[in-house]
Amino acid sequence: MITPKQRAALRAEAHHVQPTVHLGQQGMTPTLLQTLDDMLRTRELVKIAVSRNAELGARDAADALARATDADVVQVIGRKVTLYRENPALEKPAGEPPPWRMARE
């Protein structure tokens, strides 16, 4: 569980992150969950776009995806959901940007 202070910092970081996972009308398929799990493992902070045709609303999808991947919901804005899951095994050299920033450079 992340603290409110950590959530606020992650919301600021998430502003610049592009959606990398898209939840469509097929819903939460095993493939989508595996992709999301892989993204959380390598980037920790992931933004998801929820389609208008999705069977779940953005808030419900955020809660369901967070439970399925053992992640924390950082924010839900419109149809965009941001999840965070810390990976202690991920190498984070001091002075280097976090993994979600490195992914967009």
C-alpha cells in the first residue's frame, strides 16, 4: 500500500507517461493481464487506456486490474487509469531516472 504522499508524487510522474496498455471490449483477458504484469515488473508505473466499448467503467476496471496484478491505483482520470507496483528486484542505480521515465526517452 502506498502512502498519500507517495501517491501524490506518482500522480505528478504519471502526467508524462503515455498509455501503454489498452483495455478494450474483450475485457480483462489473460493476455492483457500478462502484458500488464510484465509492464508493472519492468516499469513499475503504467498508464492504461480504457476503451468506451469496455464492459467496465474506468474506476471499476482500475480496481479489478489492481486486484488482479497486486498493484495500487494511483489515479483515474476520465478513461485513463494509472497503476503502480514496486519491484524490489528492479535495479535502480542512484542518480538514474525511475524506470517509467527511462521508457519514454
